[in-house]
Amino acid sequence: IFFVWAPYPAKLVGLTGGYEIPGVGIAIASICFYMILIRYGFLDSVTLASESALDHGVDGIVVLGTDYMIQYHNKQLDDIFGDIPHDMDLRKHEEFTDILSGKVALLKKNNRIYEFNVENLMDGAYQQGYMIWIHDSTEHYETMRQIREMATRDPLTKLYNRVRYQEKITTHLQAGRKGTFLMIDMDNFKQVNDKYGHQVGDEVLIAVADVFN
């Protein structure tokens, strides 16, 4: 700012010999500004910092234009789907077709489970494009599976418990299928516990369960 306006007071006090030299001030100001950008790497630092933050996150991010062409993506997209051409309409991609249409919100790929969320990018009332968030939900669903296993299996024998059997039988009958249902009692099992102890009794239960399995 100083160099842009400096030529004018310089002219008034006669330092320029009466000549108009505003362009000199603008040129000097431009050179100073350019040197500042180089010195502090301002533009590159902002760009690299933002890209680094996005690349080191856990979520994949894809920004699309209104033509569904990729405007930006972080490296997580390449890690999951490989190299996708930027000049490709993502609606024509085999896996993204159903994701963009909303038919698919979960995708199992490379032994991982990914959850997708598609958001509209708006500028006021105008559609600017789309953003796709790709979240690795493998640990979440694995935890849910383990919780369900704990809730539906006997921890000793690993057989399904009564709750799970009722679910399976109900589903079986609703599908119109037939079958045979057996209820089996272990005779004199109490004597095993009384004579050999409950630890041996547990081993007997496990052995019988293994036979059924």
C-alpha cells in the first residue's frame, strides 16, 4: 500500500522533477508482494496444508461437478477404488452408479465395509456439485457382529441360545418350509457335576455340543 501511493507525495515535494510515476510504485508494490509470497510460501502452504489434512484423514472425500466429473479427491479414494479417470462421468462407474442413485449406502470391498454419504453442494439456490464422503465402518460392524454373537450364542458351548432359535424357527415357518425339531435331554447329568465337579460337567457339555455341530 505504501509503495502504490508513495509516488504522489514524492511528486508534490518535487522529488520526481514533476514527472508522473505512479506505475513505478505499483511495480515496486507488486515486486514486494511477490517476494512476500515466495518468502512465506503462503499460497503453497495453504494448499499443501489443506491437501495434507484431507489425505491423512480416515474418510475418503470426492468432490464432483454438476456433470458428475471429479473435481477433487483425496488419496483414500485411490486406495479404495484404484485410479479413476477424472474425465469419466462417475454415474457410469460400475460401483458408483448405485451409490449416486442412493440405492447403495454400504459397500464391502477388499474385506472392508464402507459407508457412503452423498451431499449436494449448494451456493444459495444454485447447485454447484456433489460431495461424497466414504467412511470405513468395518470396526463398527465387526463390533456389532460380536455383540450379536454374544447375545445369541451360549458362551460355553457356542450353540445358539433360545432367542436365536426362536428367530430361526419363526423365519423357517414363515417361509413355508418344513423340518424336524428335536429336544434332547442329557440323562443323569447332575450326577456328573456332583461326582466330578462343575468343570468336568462343562467339558461334557462342550463335548456334546461339538457332536451336534
